[in-house]
Amino acid sequence: MGRDVPVNVIVPADRSEARGVYYLLDGNSGQADSTNWLDAQRGNAEAFFADKNVYAVLPVGGTGSLYSDWETDHPKFGKTKWETFLTEELPPLIDAQFDTNGRNVIGGISSGAQGALMLASRVPDLYSGAVGYSGCYLTEGPIGKALTDLVVINGMANSEMMWGPEGSEPWREHDLFRNASALAGKKVYLSSGNGLPGPHESLNHQGIAQTVVVGGLLEAGSNLCTDQLAQALRDAGADVTRSAQPVGVHAWPYWRDELGRSWPTIEAALR
């Protein structure tokens, strides 16, 4: 992308042998200079991975980009080639710097979940598994187009800047449902709540109304999207673990819970 991209790496608890790599992407609330995964009040990833035998790789940036290669320069971030960075440039650097075992999993939250599954389907030889926490994966048709625009508008852009005219070849190439067979045989973990408030909400929390209303609506939509993708991937031959929780809004406390629930799937894919 013609610039330095910060990347945080949490090393395995035991480095006596080669270990796998878990690439973990932020969502649209991420910043250009930090990742929410390292915020103790949000992802708290450093504490979670402290006793895990994995290289957790946390790139910084990517908000509003779907971690894709854009056809035109982004109005806010300039040259935007996240797919090239994450699939071609970064993995060889990680493998050269650390004692890795050649097994990679990629995951993310919200729009980062969609980006992670796209990258796994577009470069399947690189990944043995993929993880999506509360993503929405539809890009085709009027609803898919509108959802895609909502993701990229966060960076003052529109989806045509990313993939060109709707219905063109780049749009078809990034359609997870159309390309579900690329994940055949892969371990996939998909999670969502149903949008109802749960154990992490209370009336005395600051911003509780927005969390429950906005976060609830977002998570209810994600729940539907995730059910649809899980079925499409199963039909295509992927090994899908579906975590559908009876409560939960679109918020970090639930993604921290899901990081723990997803760990057995991630660990198995990295062996």
C-alpha cells in the first residue's frame, strides 16, 4: 500500500516447537493506529492468548475496507490493497521472523469477519480455517449492495470504488455464497447472538440504550446472515461449527466470549 502497516504479534506460551498462526482482524470500529483486540476493555487478546500456543497476528487498520484490494484509491486511506498485504506480503514476513508450522487461520469481528471469510475463500491454499464473529456476509443483490455500502461508508467511500460496478466480475469473485466451494474441507467457526440483551448488559451501563437498540438490531441481522452462510458452507463441504447464542448484541463482551468458544476449532485447524 506504499506505507508502513503496524502489526502486533502475540507469541506462543511455549516456543519450544513450531506453532500455527491466527490472523485476527478488527471491525469497522477499529482505528488507523490501533486494534481493538488489544484494548483490555474490548478484545483483551493479550490476556486470552497468554497461555495459548499460537502466534496471534493483529494487523492495525483496515476499517471500512473489507480488507480487500480496491480498484481506486480510497478517499481517506489512499492506496488500499489489504488482500495483497494480508495474503502475499505479511505471511512470508511472519514465517521468516517466527518458528511457524505452515498452518494459518484467519478470523475477525463484524465487517472483519466478512473480510476474513472472503480472504479465506479467495486464497484457500493459505488457510486451514476461518472464523467469523458476528459477521454479515451477503454482497449480492440490492440488499447485499446496501450492506456493502454501509461497511465502506465508514471511510467516506462507496462500494464501486472498491469493486467497480455492481454485478461486475470483482463483485462475483468476492461473493462468499457463489464461491463457498473454495472452503470445502476447511474448519470454519461462525458465531452470533440473536440481538436480545444478555448477561453483559445492565441498566446502569453508560450508553445502554444504544447498545441494546442499535447493537441488538445489528446482531439480529448478523444472526440471519450467519445462518445463511453456515448452511451454504456446509452444503459446499466445509467443516462448520455454528455458535448460535440465545442472547447477545453486537458488542465486544460477546466477541470475547466467542473467542474462547472458538479456540478448540482454531487450535484443531492449526495442528
